[in-house]
Amino acid sequence: MIRALIFLLLILGISLALAGVADEPGRITLTWLGYEIETSIFVALLALALLFGLLILLWLGLRYVVTRPSALSRYLRKRQEEKGLDALSKGLIAIGSGDRDAARHYARLARRALQDEPLTALLRAQAAQLSGDREEATRIFTAMTEQPGTELLGLRGLFLEASRENETEAARQFAERAMRRNPDLAWSVNALFEMQCRAGDWEGALRTLDVAQRHKHIDRSLADRRRAVLLTAQAREIEDSDSARACELALEAVRLAPDLVPAAEMAGRLLAAQGKLTRARRILSRAWELSPHPDIALAYAHLVPGESPRERLKRVRKLVQGNTSSVEGPVAVATAAIEARDWKTAREALEPLLADNPSARVCTLMARIEAGEHGDEGRVREWLARAVRAPRDPAWTADGYVSERWEPLSPVTGRLDAFEWKVPLLSLGPAQEGAQQLDLPAADAAGATLAAAPGTPAGAGAAADADLPPAATQDSDVLVIEAETIGEGTGSEGASEQIAGEKDGDREASPAVPEPASKPPADGTPEQKTAAADGKPEIFVPPRAPDDPGPDAPEAQPIAGNADEDYKLG
């Protein structure tokens, strides 16, 4: 507003001055080179002003031409830059849309127009990647690492190329170089940590984890958990060669993650071996409160070497008093009671679990109780048949893979701390009509036990010293019952000896012998008569044991074939 007012006042002043000069009488006469020019003062002043303006314009023009010779070239360069940026933009769009021909075309245009622009090198490298020219992409990324401004970008490109080609060592070196150059880069720290874990370089992974925590790539709670897993893996590797150092690492892992079952189990077991029973008991009790697990119960039961089964039973009952909500408590008590031959306690422990669709482990434990307490083959078979179709028990599971023991890494993805103790939804491997399968012997295959030696590997759980083969535990993948052959002298005496051995206290495991099925009635079914007439052996599967008056069941279907073959329950 003030500027406009000043401008108006200036115009008004000039107008008044010119009007005053025009009103004044007088003339100006100019004589030059024989010419005489006469005019009024007003016209003379106006001509002088125009001449002065022309001189100023002439001066500016000469100055522009003399002092600014690069103006034209700068104009042309600016237009070239605009074309280069346009090509760069279109090239990036082409890469994003997967148009490799357009990407290479715009990459060439951008390189000609913007020779010193780092983004052109990136566009060329990505265009080469899109076209499948790995050598060209690697060459461009390598050239980028030689420039300070594009070194990290080139290292990331080389890392990705090496990863695509499964060149693990080269990828690790690129990631490590990028981390040393700038530890704030999350991709380099995370990639190096993952590769060190997959390679089993626990010490290097711990150092990288420290870098990640210092530069806030990971929060403290997750860092402590991962550090505990790494320490546990490291302790497991050196347990046989340096048990003292392994115990220190396991204790540090327990301090960082008290609910990490493998660390607590190892720490308790190694402390007990050193005679530090109080500390071992405290660690195992704390781990049981946080994460009830068969391995914890096994280690706790064997804190004192040489104890009798009844003393171990007392110890286990004391352990499970603090956590009554988990199914692992009754199972641990029942298993210890079976080893102590305290059938009443074992049955009472499992009683609450029988009403609601008991798992395979509970069913096999009940079969063992029936075999040991009464020698009732009918009840044993009933429980084993239920175990075949019972829900699965918890197992160490990672990315759909079921393992017999805890591992620090997933064998499927290589992810650290992937294993969880839970009921697996599905298991990897062949299955018949979706049925989970588990090897079971004929009579006294009945679940887990706490009678294993204290050095049992983690993951064996409560099934460490069972009379069952390993496949009879909750981690098993196949449920199979030995075929029962019909005929004389096929093993009934061996089966009777197994049950009698359980009943009489025989602690030695005997090989499983297939039990004979009850002979069919003399008249038999038409199928049985036909098979008998042909002289072919036949397998007959009774709906229940002959001495078991259980509920009505569908008619048994004879299965003809080789008597030595097994059949699966689907």
C-alpha cells in the first residue's frame, strides 16, 4: 500500500514538473555541422530522456553478450537435464511395471542426459536385473561401491545379487562391509545376523545382536530372548567337551529368559551334576511355573542320582503343586507313579483328563496302567486303539515341522527361536487320509516315563525311558499297530510274558511280540470260509478284546493277505 502511494506521488511530481516546463516560454536552438535545430524546452527534455534510455538498453545488451557467453549453453544444458529427469522418472515407472524393454530404453536416455546422476546408475542396474543380465547389474553395482556417495547402495545391490545366486559367503561379506560402513543400516545388521545364525556362528551372531541393540534395530526384550536362545545353542555344542562353560552359558540364558525350557533343563541338569541341588531345584521350579514341560519334570525327577522310583514320585508331585492348570502336571505324576508301580496314584492323576477326549499320550499311559496293574489285555487294546485316533500331544513345532527335540533354528526357514511347544496342526511328510500315525507295540506300549538317565536329550520329554520305541511319544508321525496273525504258536506266550513282566515288576524292556487275535468262530463268516478254503492266511481284527464287554461295535472286517504284513488304522 505504501509503495503504491509513493509511486503515485512520484508520477504526480513528474507530471507537475513536465507541465510547468511546458508552460514556461522559451526555446532551445542547436547548431551543429551547418545544421540548426530549434525546439521547445519540453521536446528537448523528452528527446534527451529517450536518448538516455536507448543508451542504457545498448549497454545492457553489450554487457550480456560480452560477460555471459555461456548463457546459451546453460539453457541447452537445462533442457537436457529436464529430458534426463523425465527419462529417469519414466524408467523407474517401467521397472515398477515390469516393462524391461522400456526400462532399458529410458536407462540409456537417462545415462546420456544425466551422466553424473547416481540415480541413472541405479536405473541401469535395475533394468539389467529386470532383463536377467546379472553380470551387467553386478558390474554397475561394483562401480557404485567405488564412489563414496553410492557405496552403500552398491553394496546392497551386490548383496541382493549374491543372495539370488545362493552365494552365501559373498552375501555375508557384503552385509558385513555395509554394517561396518554404517551400523545404522537395519538391512545389513539383520541380514548378517540371520546368515550367522544359519551358519551356526553363535559367537558372531551374539556380536551382531549387540550392534543391533545399540543402534536400536531391536528392542531390549526381543534382544534378550534371542541372546538366550543363542547362548543355549552355544552351550549345547560344548556340553560334552566343557560342561562347566556350558553351565555358565545356560545360566546366563536362564537369567535372560527364565521360560526358555531347553536352557532351564540344561542348567538344572548340569547344576545337579555339580552337586548344586538347591540352585538347580529353584531354576527348574521357576521354569515349570512359567512353561510346564516334560523335560523340566524329567530333570527335576533326577536331581538326586540313585533315588528310588517312589522318591522320584514324591519329588515330581512336589514340583507340579505350583501349576495345576497344565496337562503336563498330571501326566508327569502319572508317569512317575507308573515307574514307582503306584497304580492308584497314576490312575487318580489321569482321571481328570479322561473325560474330555484324552490325547494319545494319556491313552498310552492308561494302557500301561491296565497292563501293569491287572494284566487286562482287553483294556490294554482298547486304550491303544483309542490312542490311534486320539488328538495329538504338544510337540516342538516350527513352521509346520515337528521335531523330537528343541532346536535353535527352524529347519524350514532358518528362523531363530522358531520352535514352540504346542499341538501341531499338521505334520510334514506323507499321511494316510489325514490320520496321524504312531508306532505302538502289542501289549505294554504305554507312554512316557521318568526313568531315563539325566542325560536324555532335550525334546525326549516324559517319554525318555518308556518301554515304547521313540515313535510312541507325542512327537511321532506314524500310528501303526502290528498285524495279528491267526494260527498256533504265533506269539501269545511272548505277549503274556510282557504283561506278566509289567505286573511282577520286571524293569527290563523286552522286545515287542505281536499278539495273536482271538480265533473266529468255527462257522465263521462267508469271507472267512472262503479264505480258509483257499488255504490263505487271514488277519482278523476283533472289534474289542474277547474278555472286554465294552459297548456295541460294528462288525469286524477280516483282512486277507500276508500274515506278516502290518495294517494301519485310518
